[in-house]
Amino acid sequence: MTETTLGSGGMETQAELRAALEEVRSWEKEQRQLMIWERVTRLPFKLLDKITPKIVHEKIGLLLDELGSYIQNGGNYLVAGRKVGELMSEVSREAGGKAEGPYPLAVMDEVARRLSKSRSNYATAQGATTGFGGVFTLAADIPAVLGLSLKVIQEIGLCYGFNPLEKEERIFAVKVMQLASSETIGKRAILEELNLELGRDGGTFGGEGAAVSKIQGWREVIAAYRDNWSSKKLLQTIPVAGMLFGAYTNREMLKGVSEAARMLYRKRRILARLAEIGETSL
């Protein structure tokens, strides 16, 4: 992503917003393309998944069941916005801007980038630590990565001005996580769904009724996410060598989740800014 540059702290122009929107759309097109590497590895991972230890499947299934509760109530996965707000203020001042919002897109991008890097480093260390014991410590790693994924998505959402306390935003956060974990065919479907649900002002359609409907169909999402994740974590079940695999897979998971979150929340904020200045031809 070619991020806007931190400068005087001023708000971006209409032309800059449209250029930023095109960057996000280019990223979305890339997600829809089936890479050669994915064609090669899809079948082996499906075969490997069949020999993934039962404890891994069961643990992931139990944790992903909690997502329904998270969508409804937030619970332990909700983050406090105070630290994100303090970092936004700090970065804005560094750029010569004001300590309070609204902040320019460049400030939002920079804070989201810093949070992404910090959480990715933490996940890398977490994966190395729990990967040392193979399958016996993998059960401790899975909830840690799930929680960290949801939290970094919410933190990035806060960077761009979206409140995770709202149910629609919690649904959006889970969709971001699902997008990051899916194969290309799944990414296409999720991106199409998100594009249909986003208004021209970056808001989401549907309200409470749509939220209930999505929760009722969540079992299919859980199954797809579980199968994809357990394949990626399989090599982490090898004792000692699992340190390397654990560090790598955790880092890549968090990088993918963070990138998807930055792009999708950035798009929503750009759309909102364009709507504020009366831009309708999007």
C-alpha cells in the first residue's frame, strides 16, 4: 500500500482521496487473483488437514464458537480505545498537526502501521514460544492468536474512526478476519459481500436484522476458518522444529489480518470523507 505521507497534518484533498481509493481497489483485485503458489499447495494442505491432530480441530472449533458470543456481546475480545487514541494524538503532533481529531488519513495510516508491526512481532514471539512443545503447547497458542487477531482488527478500526462497541462493527471485524484466512475463491465471495454491504459513505447496511441472520449462518464460516487454520498450523505440532514454524505462521497470520484490516477500514474512511465533500461518482 502506498500510504499518504505525513506532513503538515492537514486534511487530504479530493484528488488525494480518490487516488487512495484506487490503491485499495487495486489491492482488492489482487486478492481475487488465484496465485500459482495457491494452485500448487491447495491439494497438499487438504491432505495434510486429514492428519491434523484431533485436539487441534477440537480446540479451534471451541474457540471459534466464541465468535458468535463476541458478535452479540463483545466480551473479552473488545479493546479499550484509550491507548489507540493516545497514539493517534502523538503521531498527529509528530506530523505538525493537532492533538485531537478529526485526523488526516496519513495519521490514521501511520498509527495502523505501527500497531500492525507491534502485534505481528508479539505474535511471532508467541508462536516461537508455544511451538517449542509441538502439539502439547499448540492448544495454548491458538486462543492467543485468535484473540490477538480480533484485537488488532479492532485497534485498526479505531484508527480509522470505527467503534467496535457497535454490533455491526464487530460483524465487520470478523469478516475481515475471515477474508485474511480464506483462499482466493473465498476472498472473492467475501469482498463481493462487503462491497454490497458498504454504503457510499463507508457505513454498513442491514442493521440488527442482518446481524442476526449472519450469526445464524455462522457455522459454515466457522468450518471454513477452522479447516484453513488447522492446515497452516500443522507443522507447528513438531516439537522443537515447531518453534520456527510457529513463529513464521503466527507472523504471517497477523500480517495478513492487519493488512486486510488496514485496507478495508481505510476504504471505509475514504468513502466517508468523499461523501462529506459531496463526491458521488465513486
